[in-house]
Amino acid sequence: MQLIVTKNYSELSRKAGEIVCSFICGNPNGVLGLPTGSTPIGMYKYLVDAYKNNKVSFENITTVNLDEYLGLSKYNKHSYNYFMWENLFGKVNIAPKNTHVPRGSVIFCQRECHRYNKILDRNKINLQVLGIGENGHLGFNEPNTPFDSRTHVVSLSQSTLQANSRFFENKNAMPRYAITMGIADILKAETVLLLACGKNKAQAVKDMITGNCCEQVPASALQLHKNVIVVADEDASSLLS
Ligand code: PGA
């Protein structure tokens, strides 16, 4: 794994934005795997600015998102689909038909997992951008998810419910289940770019890089991948010696 330590969040966002922009410029027909959450927001701002300044075009880029809450329609402002339109898709020249997010409002979840796996099979991810959970999750692959998992339904862990409740005014409205692409899908990406920011991620970052490669720490699966770049701020990398 290549580790890039940045001073703070704005430097992390710029570094991540630069890596994604240079990927897009070199692979204008490429496939990007994308995350949601608070960490990538600055990177998305960088990408929108780069697009507005004619430095990058999303015209022929395809995106596949990591995950979505179950039970929320794409018009719900807490859904990850809504997040993506607010932060990126609605602000750049990407073709809507080339954007893929799991559907959270489905009744037949297994059918949706199957549909999403087919999308992933047709669109090999060139660059997968990831955040990391305090519990070491990737996407919504919670601790003890098998490394050979593909898209599946998850019951969110207490740690994730606690961490993500900050986005919901009414805690009871927060979904307890989600659909996520699997660890195997993430490991198939050609390159992985993982972003981590803040002291609350320091233990997870340490476990990912220097701990045992085991299913209790989903992010440790990245030790099996040959091409991983971790961009972490000083706080998130503070437990690494
Ligand atoms: P965050 O979430 O960017 O909101 O911290 C990351 C994650 O849970 O994967």
C-alpha cells in the first residue's frame, strides 16, 4: 500500500481530487467506483471545480456507487443517490445513464443485488475510491463480511448506526439495512484510492495497514490488493509509527 499523509482535510481533498482528475484525463472512457459520506465531499468539490475550469470531462465516464440505504427512494435527501446528484452528478457533464447506484426502494432486494452484480460484471472498475468506517468497514461491508462477498443486503452494525445518525434529524427514520457491493467487488478494481480523515479513523487505519488481514477488519482485505493508495490526514495516520 502506498500511504500519502496530508496536513489536514483540505489538503487531503485536493490530493484525492488530483488523483481522480489525472485518472479521468488518462482514461476518458473509464469506470470509477464512488463512495458517499463526509470524507469525499471535498474531493467532489475539487472535481466539480476542475470540470467548471475545463480541466476534466465526465462525458464518457461511467460510475458505480458502493452502497445505498434500504427503504429510501432516490428522491429522499438522506439517500446516497440524492447525495451523488447533489455533490457530483448534477454539477458535471456525466450522462445519467452511465451512473449506477444500488436502488434502495426495491421490494425484491435479492433481485436488486443480482441486477447490481450484472452491472459490475459489465463495468470493470478502473479506480475505486473508498472511505473507511470507524469499525474498519468498506462501503457497508461490516466486520465479519466474507472477503469473497458480492453485492448483498446488510444489517447495519451499532457502530455504523451511531456514526451515521448525525445525518438524520429523526434518528428513528434512519434505515437499519442497506445494500452494498461486496469485498470481492472492491478487490477486483484495478486501483483503490482510500481516504481517511480524523482521529476517529486512526485505529481503523492502523488495523487496515499493520493489523492481521482478517474478516473482522474489512479494510484489511486491501492488504491482498496490489495497487492501493491511502490518503490520510495527520490525525487519521497518527497511530502509524
Ligand atoms: P465518513 O464515512 O466519510 O462519513 O466518515 C466513511 C465510511 O463510513 O465509510
